[in-house]
Amino acid sequence: MINFNVPTYTSKTFEYIRDVFNVVHASGDGKYTKLCHQWFREKLPCREALLVHSGTAALEMAALLAELNPGDEVIMPSYTFCSTANAFVLQGAVPVFVDIRPDTLNIDETKIEAAITDKTRAICCVHYAGVACEMDTILDIAKRHNLLVIEDAAQAFDSYYKGKHLGTIGDMGCFSFHETKNIMSGEGGLFVTNRAELGERAEIVREKGTNRSKFFRGQVDKYTWVDKGSSYLPSDVIGAYLYSVLEISDKIQDKRKYIWNKYFEAFADLEKQGKIRRPIIPAYATNNAHMFYLLFNDLEMRTKFINYLKENEIYAPFHYIPLHSSPAGREYCRVNGELPVTDRISTTLVRLPLYFDMTEEELHKVISVALSFFGK
Ligand SMILES: *Cc1c(COP(=O)(O)O)cnc(C)c1O
């Protein structure tokens, strides 16, 4: 059986986790969490980078920091994971869905302005498959209408827009280190911002609304409850796992890009024959090889393809059920205009297995089985 995903660990993972107990600090913001913070501040770069326990938690922090009032609106795509919308719903806000672009499957920036009302407070863009949204246009709209820009960069580690790392371009960025992402700690995430006042408040929101981070740095002589917040920081055991994976991130990225390019070449002819469509990376974006997908012409062909792979012991999933047609989406969200691209993509996209430890034999098998489906 070839799985869709296999989690990564390294020769150092267990050594670092054991070391957490030598240091005698297994709760949050220990030695390894600090090493991760430093690593991200330099790599992205960004002013504030805070480990959290999931991409969902990073989005919840961003939604809390956006200071939304009940009924305020946040414009976003419907073609995304539920956490993108759920974070704002928890604050009493209303996600407003607009359609996606047929090329990148990212929010269609030309549809945003028509969805703005006097209640709109933010745009939450999702860099689908790690490929950048058209950020200049989105930032320009946000500036003219005084809106926050929150980037769901859950899939966007090591990907750029015109040279800037995704997640560091808007007001706040949210990364995920779930085991299906390029860089992982099982569950995990990162909140980033370049705005000083948001960074300062983020530290408090993440620590149950207390100024404990300042206390640990000796900036205040006791800590207390000062603001709204929750517990978003992970144990240093998670920091140790993540740091071991960060140390081999270049290797991970080289391997993922190698697999991605093999898939891309393998399906070139089928694309020419009009049987499938491969991912498109615009000139302003980079490819972090987070995801390799194929787009079929209709649901029937996709279903047959997935079943054929399963018969051959290869697991290839599809996603997403668009949020606007999900039960919670219908209850808590609003649609602006029509979403024909979202509806079509959700019934025609399939993802192929892609993970760091994938062997040459596994890759070869996926490609040859997939090609044999089309009668090659
Ligand atoms: C994975 C993902 C999330 C959620 O991240 P978790 O770490 O699983 O909470 C949110 N948004 C998008 C687009 C994702 O792909």
C-alpha cells in the first residue's frame, strides 16, 4: 500500500526530545521552541514568529488580534480547509466567500472588491498548494478600504511572492506543521507578524492573556492577566521534534521538488491530449512542492481514477468540500456572487502521494499505475 503521506522524523528527533528532559523544561517556550523562533525569524525573515500547537491555533490568534465585532465580515475563498473560516466564526464574524482563480485555485483578487461592505474588516487569503496569491492587488485593495490582510500560509513554507516569503507579506501569517505539510511536528503551527504592536499582543494572547513572556525576559517583575487570550503554545517536546525537522528542511525541499517535477513531466502528454490539467505556477510565485494535483474534466473520471489507484494499492485523496456547501458554512457564512470555479475544482481535483521518504520504486509505481489508467 502506498500511503498519501508518511510523517518525517530524523536521526536527531529522539535525541532532541530526550534532551528536553535533561534541560528540565518540557512546557512551552523551552530551549527548542526558542531555537525554532530564532530559526524562523532569520529564515522568513519576520519580526515576530511564535510556535503554536496548530495552524488552526495560529488562525485563531490572528482572528482574535483582528479585534472583530459580531457581524464583521472577512473575505476569503470557499475552497479551503474549514479552519480558515472557523477561526473567524469563533469571534462572531461572518466569512464571506468569493470564487477562486482557475489557474492557481487561489482567491480571485478581481472578485474581492465587489464583496466589500461597510462591515468588511479583513481579507484572509489562502496560498493554495503553497503557490502565492496575487498579493500586490490584495494589499492595494486592503489599503484603499482599510482592511487587515491575514495570510493562511498553512501550505506555504519555503514559498515566495516576488522574493518575499509567504505569510510575512500581510499583517499576520499562519503556518501549519501538521504531518501532511512540508515541515512537520505531528501537530504544530506558527504565527508570524511584522507589525510591532500585533507582535506584542500576540505574545500575550498566546499565553492565556498574560504578560508571562515579558516576565521570563525580566521586563516586568511579576506576571498577570492583562488581555483576552488562550493557551496556544506547544510543549517543548513538539519544539524539539520540529527543530530536528527544520535542520533538514533543505533536503526535504529538494526531495519534494524532485518528486513534484517527476510527476509534472510524467503527465505532460496527457495534458496535451486534454485529459487532465497539471498545476500552474505564475511568474510572480514559486513552487514549494507542497502538493501535486491533477485536474480531471469531470467527477466521473476522477472517481474512476481514484478507485483504479485504490485497486492498485495507492491512496490518492481529493479535497475540499467547498465551505459554502458544508453544513456549518451554510449556517455561519455568506457567499458573494457565484462560485463556479470552486464548485468545479472541488469535484475534479485529485492529489497524488508526496512525502520526503517516498522511494524511487514508490514514485515509479504511482506514475506507471496512473498512466496505465489512461491506457498507456
Ligand atoms: C492544514 C491547513 C490548515 C490547518 O492546519 P492544522 O495545523 O491542521 O490546524 C489551515 N488551512 C489550510 C489551508 C491548511 O492546509
